[in-house]
Amino acid sequence: MKFNLELIKNKKKIISFSTVLILLSLLGILYSTFNTSYKKPINLGMDFVGGNELRIERICKEECSDFSPDSVLENLRENSKNKNLLNNIKLQSQNNNKLISIRTPYLSIEESNNLISNLDNIIGPLNYESKDSRLIGPKLGKRLLTNCVTSLLVSLLAISLYITIRFDKKYALFALLALFHDLLIVFGIFSWLGIILSVEVNSLFAVSLLTIAGYSVNDTVVIFDRIRENLKSKKEGYNETIQLSVNESFRRTTFTSITTLIPLLSIILFGSYSLFWFSLALSLGIIVGSYSSILLAPSLLLKD
Amino acid sequence: MKRRQGWLFFIIFLFTLSIYLLINYPLQLGLDLQGGSQLTLQIIKEEGKVTRDELEAVNSVIDKRVNNLGVSESNLQTLGRDQLILELPGEQNPLVASRVLGKTALLEFRIQKERTSTDLKTLQLQRLSIKELIDRYSLAEKIQNDDNFLKVIQDDLKDIEQELNYSSTSNDLYGKLIEIKKYVDKEITNLFIKTDLSGKDLINAGRRQEQTNSNWEVLLTFSNSGGKKFAEITKSIAGTNQLLAIILDGESISEASVGNQFASTGITGGSATISGNFSAENARELEVQLKGGSLPLPIEIVETNTIGALLGSKNILKSLYAAISGLIFVGIFMIFNYRILGFVSVLSLVLYGFFNLALYSLIPVTLTLPGISGLILSIGMAVDANILIFERIREELYDGNTLTRSIDSGFQRANSSIVDGHITTLLSCFVLFLLGTNFVKGFAATLGIGVLISLFTSLNCSKTILRFFTTYQSFRQKNLYLPRKNFSQ
């Protein structure tokens, strides 16, 4: 089971592939900034803009009766005085009309309770034990956003510093290039997801970016370590040694990615819905990260 | 060899200890796993930063109020420099808590300015009408939306506005009503002069039902000096037509005259009652607020999370499925690829899981959903260290080295890569823990602890277990370590 990746032959292909991915991500970010209703590089979720999210199950004897979200909203509107609030309400049903999820702008606890009891009157009875409600004030949202952005910047800086101290300039530069490549692509994918499926990102997305950063650098460091070690006891040429080192570490890198992806996939399949997008972002990051560590970063090291 | 045996006993000891810890100190579950409400309270300060003392003071007032509410097992902690987190486990409605906590509860005693009786009477009448309008409005909200009914309220409101010579700026009717009420309250308060008696002079508050009707009244007990101040104040206005107002958060809740009989000594005895048409609920809320004292700075509830108990237990179940299936599939993958070595890594993974959980109950770490995902993710990272080592061992074996030598140099040579990789992840966790929100902290904590423990289990436990196996002759055949591969000896 020896692997033979022809890195030297395919250098151009790898670099163009990455360039295309990066351009696509940038395109998504630009499109999202200028051509969407939210005018942000990525569709910011409730954590960052504030609002009210409610998920609750109905109690049904057998199957839950069908209902049209529009008529429920119409009913809610009639029962409530705050017209402004109810103009921005979104209602969805899942699991054969059993699970109802509602998004509104920020409500006070009292208003939120009123909304639930009105809902109970219209399509109840509701199972209060299954309630999941989140109310986030707009002020806190802004704060969370700055918090997440600072965390990201600070830890990227810390990682960059560590890598610069640990490796020569050239290695450090390419390891960091690979890292920003991974982060940009995951960010771009979520920009597109926001545009197409209106997927929103919350604070866990920032966490996933941070985790991806740590992971991606780790992967690249292992391969660069191997390259350095082999260059010291160099038998073949520079480029050949790099290719050999990559092939030697190929099993390790893919295996590690697989063993990390397995638990993530089990969270996606069996875990709580609140962790779904988080695990997906992490999985994407790990896939892109392995690609960049195995193929991109070493290719950048190759001499023409 | 002797030293390794020492390690083996040490590991067995740690394993037994973790099981003991887990049985005796059960894990603390976060609200997303057991159900309940969580409120984030933001301290509002217009200028400058909230100081440590102010944070402490707000914390202690909120703590008293929560205790006086009789909420069982609540948990209050500070977050950062200007936030507090209140957790109410179980099926408790956060509404009551939010009503009691949100108010500043600044209690003032003021005396009426001279020659303002007519002004006050007009304003009192206007306050009565606006209160009545608000009542009518909530009644209209309960029954079906009747446009005529609302129209009447709107017209009446306009009349009051004209009388007051003030026009409201709010968009919706309810906002207008509240705005006008606040305006009237302010005008009334302005007719009174501050005294040096305030909520700080209270030592207790209570409530009781009035004898003549079903309304409630709130009893105030003053401290010694407070009682004296109260006597002096009442003495100064006894028998005049100046009134004494009790003002809570800028709203006068009672205006009363002091009879002529108190002109010589004032009202002594160190206590007073406020009877202002309280319902049982309102009286209790006021009592709780007064007992806790007033907040040095106003607070605002900026976040509320409520999770039903059923959903919480479902979340536990789902996380368990995810963790166990993740472990099983990783185990299968490892045994398939590395045979005996894979089995060793499964054993050290099990140890890893127990050590982690034991440490959670020891520190203690409250387990939340993001925390569990950090734990599950760190399984992958823990295995990574094993893979690095095993790959090195394989290479050494292919090069024709003996088993013992291969194992030794495999562990030795993988060391630096493992430490490097762990450090970058630890860096991220550290930043997340410092800057993250409560939610994020849970993830950073479990991932960070996991990374640290995996350094021990993958470097030490795996090695010890492997050494233990290789002491038996039957476990020393190379083909138990290298699948489907013929190699020359």
C-alpha cells in the first residue's frame, strides 16, 4: 500500500484548482454583500442580529393535521396588536406538521409568552415540554459579533506567531496561506448556502472556523515536519524529496481526517439539530484542510 | 520493564478513581440537557465601564431578589465585566423572574411642594383616566380585535393629550398609552421634593391583605436612623395640605396626607404601609424588590433561552447515540487498519472517555450540547496521535526492525508532531475560552481538556498497554501488526 501522488507533474493543476475555489468563494461573498436582502458577506443569524426563535411540538393523536402557515400568521396578526412585529414573522412546519418553528424580531419574554399562547389557541394543543425558545436582544447580538470576530483574529494571530517561530519563513508563509485558503473556502461555501438556502451562521460557526484553523495548521505542520526531516537526510533532489514526504504522510493525514470525520458524521446523523450546521462546517473544513495540507501547501514549496 | 509495570498500575488506579468519581459526583448537566431557562442580564452604564464593585453590588442585589422569590436551585454567576447569567432549571416560567429582576426598585420618599394642590389633583385625575385606558386596551386585546373599541380608546387618548398639551411620538397605540402614562408620572414626581429618606433606610419589607377589601398592602420597616428621618419628615408636613409621596423608579405609587395629630412628634414606630391597590402578585413583586434593595445600576435582560425538559432529555439521548456510534465506527476503522495496534487504541480511547468525564465531575465542568460536541470532536484528535505513532511503527517494521525497537522509536519519533499539533488546537481553545460566550466556553473547555488528556492517553496509556501485550509471546508475531502484507524478515 504505497501511495504515489504525482505532485510535481500536477503542480499547475492543483494551484489552478485552488484558485478557482477561492475565486468562487470570493464571488459568493461579494454577491452576498451586494445582491442580497441582508447585504452582509454572510447571512448572519439570530446570535448576531438579535431576535426570537421558537420551536415547539404539537400534541397530535395520530397524524398532525395539515395547516397553512399563511393562515396561521393571519390569525396571529389578528390576535396581536404589535403589527410591526408580526410583519417580520416567519413560520415553518417540519416532521409532518408536528414541529413548528417561528422566527420574529426581538420580543420581550411577556410578548413571547403571548405569542405562544396565541399559537396554542390556533393550532394547539402544544407540548410545552418540547419548547425551545431563544430571545436575543439586538445589543447583545452586536456584542457577540465583535466578540467572535476578535476571537478569530486573536487566535489566527497567535497561530501565525507560533508557526513563524517554529518554522523558517518560507514554510510559515505557505502553512498560513493554506490555512487562509481553507478558512476562505468554508466561509465562501456558507456565503453560498446563505444565498441559495438562506442558511444562517451563528456563534458556533465562528467556533467551527477557529477549530478548523487549529486543525488545518496541525495537518500542514505534520507534513512539513516530515519534509524537513527528509531534506536533512537528502538522497534525492529537492522536489522529489517533497513528493516522497507527502506520499509517506498521505496515509496518516487521510486516516486522521477519516477518524475525525466519523464522529462529526455521527453528530450530523444522530445529534441534536442545533449542532447540524456546526458539524457540517467542521466536516467541510476538515476535507478542505486535508486537501490543502496534502496537495496545496507542499506544491507551493516545489521549485520550478 | 519494571517502570512500565508501575505505569500500568498507575493507569488502572486512575481508571478506578474515575469510575469512583463518576458514581459519587454525578455530572452537572447544562440547561440544554435538563431543561430550564437561562437569562442573561446586561448592566447598563451610560458613561465609563462597570467597575468590579458595581458588578458585585448588582450581583448581590439580584441574588437576594432571586432568593426571596423562592426559586429553587437557581444559579447566578457573573459573565465578563458587565453581565450576569441566571439559570432557572426545570419548568419555571422566566416571566416572573424577569419582572422582578428588571426593575431598579429605587424607592424614594418625597414631600409635596407648597401651593401645588390643584396641579396635583388634575394630574391625579389624568393618571386615573390613562390607567383606565390601558385596562380597556388589555381587555380589548383579550377579546376579539374590535376596531370600534380601539377607536374609542384612541379618541379618549387624544382628549388626554390635549389636556396635557403633550403629543406622543410612539407608532402603535399601546406605545402611546405607556408614553403618556410615563409623562404623567414624571409630572407628578416633579411636584414633590426629594428627602434624605430612601430605600437604603429599610431593613425589611412585607405584605398583607387589607382588612376592608381584597387589595394588598406592602409594609415597610425602617432602620433606627430611617425611623427618625421618617418621623421628622412626617412631622414637617403634618396638618398641612402637603402630601407625602412614595416613589418607586420614578413612578409615584402612593400619595398620602399626614394628620394633624402627628404635628408634635411625626409618625414614630419606624414603619409605614403603602396601600396602592396592589394585587397579590404585585405586592409580592414589590416586597421582593424592596427586600433585595435597589440596584446601583439598571439592568436589561438581553437574552433568554428556554428549553423544555422533554427536549433536554431528547438532547441527551441524541448526544449519546452520536458519541457511541462515533466511538464504535472509529474503533472498527482502527482495528481494521492496525489490528492489535488498533485494539490498543480502542482501549486507550475508552480510558480517554472515562478520564474526560471524571475530570468534568471533578472540576466541575457543566456539560452542554456544544460541550458534548467538543468531546466528540476531541475523540478524532485523540485518535490522530495514535495514528501518527502507529504509522511510524509500521514504517519501522517494514524497514525490518524488531517489534520492541519499532514500538520504541515509533513513539519517540512521533512525539514532536503530536505536541505541535496539540499546541495549535490548545491555542484556539484558550482564545475561545477567554473571549467566548457561555455557550462557546463549554465547547472550548471540553475540547481543551480533551486535547490535554489525549496527550497522556495516546503517549502514555497506549505505550503501556502495548508493552503489556508484547510481554506475551503469542502477541509478538509481526502479522498481528501489519495487515495483508508479506514482508521479508
